[in-house]
Amino acid sequence: MKKLIRIIKENKIFEPFLFLINSILLITDRLAKVGSRKIVNNTLLIVRVDKLGDYVMFRNFIYDLKNNNNYKNYKFTLIGNVAIKNFVLSFDNLLFDNFIWIDIYKFTSNLVYRFKIARKIYLSGFEVTICPTYSRVLVLDDFIANVADSNVRICQESNLNNQKNWERKWGDKYYTKIYDVSNKIIFEYLRNQYFINLLINNTEHKTELKLTSTENTLLKIPTNFLVFVPGAGDNYRQWSPQNFSLLAKNITNNLDVEIWLLGAPNEKKIGDEICKFAQNDLIKNQIGILNFKDLVYVIQHSKMIISNETATVHIGAALDKPVFCISNGNHFGRWTEYPDELNKNITYVYPPQIKERLNEKNALATEYLLKSELDINTITVEEVSKNVLTILGNE
């Protein structure tokens, strides 16, 4: 489904078909808005239907909204991606008064399911809707704002990562206020900070990226261990299982540590491949086994996280853990690298085309802002091993 959607959106030949799909979904939403309803005063809807990494980079700012005089008496509802439900309920359950969870793929392909969710949103009568996502999706973020039909509907100006220009113009009309967070390259967390500061009318406010792990006495973990995260949302962002297995061998041959492999359930086969190649009892495949609460607990107590550029990098950063990120430069400047002002202990390694130009970060950010197709496997095991062992040896 994900690949099919991407093909339709990226090929101009399918634009009439894309317009037809969008129109059908909009008609469904309009049917869901039939009849009267009352706006409920002091109710606020936050639309955050993207992935875990996006939520981790935004969640701290919800406290700023709740503590602000404009919104401190409001009841907050999150409409969120069901894929991150466990994480949100584990760490932010008390932040919200209500939740509406959606399966984003079902929401865009099953009209009956969409109607039921849209009807619930409309009848809730939210006074304010805030859509903080920078890479908005017309049939998700914008159509949800439309169906909420709040008195106040706020967003920031969207880029074109997930929509065509004509879709952006279409979606923009559903908001009463669109904030320009500038077109210059801004790291995702800082962009969110800027947007929220505009909402709370305090442009100097600083919010720390942080996450507190809950202590878990049931899960047994080793005394000394590293975390490997070999998965990522797209194959081109994944360092190969063979590389991870060789890296694991090099590390366990030089240090007295175990290695825990973490990730989503659909990435378990990657862990199985790593274990098969490595043939090493010190490597434990925990991919798809841990819930989010346990996953964060494990990361908190590890010596280091070695990961592709995925949500775990940002969880590690929020926990103030050392993170070693293997990246092909995708979304350079937006998701990598962490700026110095955030004071996070993250080391990056890139393909040679980026590594040799790291003194040209503005140019790299422009070139690889939307996507990098550089081969992540041109990053050698020797380079990663040397860097990791140096870092761990200096602890």
C-alpha cells in the first residue's frame, strides 16, 4: 500500500487519478459533516498522524501549549496514528483528555472506516484544531482539519514532500491561520519550537528534548550492552544485515559487551539475518518483542545506540544517550544533524559523497533536503567499527 501510494503521488501521469481519489475522500468527509452540531468551548484537537520519530520531536511542546494562558483551561484531544498508540499511552497518557486513533492506510482506502472516524471528529465540535506537521498530507492532515470544522484551524506552511503544489493550495484553504516558519532549512525540532513559540506568543522560549524512562523490574537486561537498530522505514536507508553482523563481530571481539537488536515487528527478519551471519551468542534478536515502554527502558540502560536514521535515534537523543547514526543523508539538515544548541551526543557517518563535503552543510541540506538516493552501503564496516570503538574506549 505504501509503495503504491508513493508511485501514484510521484508520477505526473497519475495526477488525474490522484485528483479523483482525493475528491472521493472529500465527498466522504462532506457526508460525515451532514447535520448540525455544537462547538464545545475550550476544546482543542492536535492532528499528529505521522510516524513515531515525528511525534518524539514534537511531544515536549504539548506541555508548552497546556501551560500557556491561552490554552491552559482547554481539554486536549490527540488524533494520532494507531501505530504509535502504545508509545503515546505509555509516556503521554496524562497529556491528553481524549484520543482518536486512526489506521492511516485504512483511513485513505476504506470509505466506511473513514466515514465513521470523520463523523466522530465532526460531532466532537472542537473549538480549535492545530496541525503542526510540516510535511502535510492533503487527505490526512488537511481533510481532517476540514472535517473538524473548528472555529480556529491552525497549521504551518507545508513543504512539498508529501503533496503536489496544487494539493497544498487545496489544503491551505481549510485553515484560518497558516504560520510561515520560513523556507530556510531548519532542523525538525527547532522548526517545531519556532511554530509553537508563535502559538504561545513567546519567541524566546526554549524547550528541552527529553523523555523519561519508566523503571522496569520484570525485564532482565545485561550489565554491559549496546543497542543495534538495523531497520528503517525504507530499504535505501538501511545498512545491510551483513554489515551489521560484521560490526557486531568486531565490537564483541574487542569489548566485553552484548548486543541487543531492536526494531518493529516487521523488521524481525533483518535481525534473524544478522544473527545468522554473525553466529554469535552475544547478539540477541529482540526485534518486535518489546513494547515501547520496555524498548525505551532498554535504550536508557544501554551503553550506546547504533542505528540507521530512524525514530530510535531521536528517542536516544531525548534520553541523552550516546547515539551513532548510520545515514545516507536523507533529509539532511532537517533530520540530521542535531545542531550544537540541543547539546546531544550523536555521531553521524555518511557515504563518501557527503562525508567529503561536511564543510558545505548548507549546500548538502539543499541537495538532500527532500531525499537522498546515495548508497548507504558505501559506508564501510571498518569506518563504523573504528569510530564506535574509539568512542566506547574513551568512556
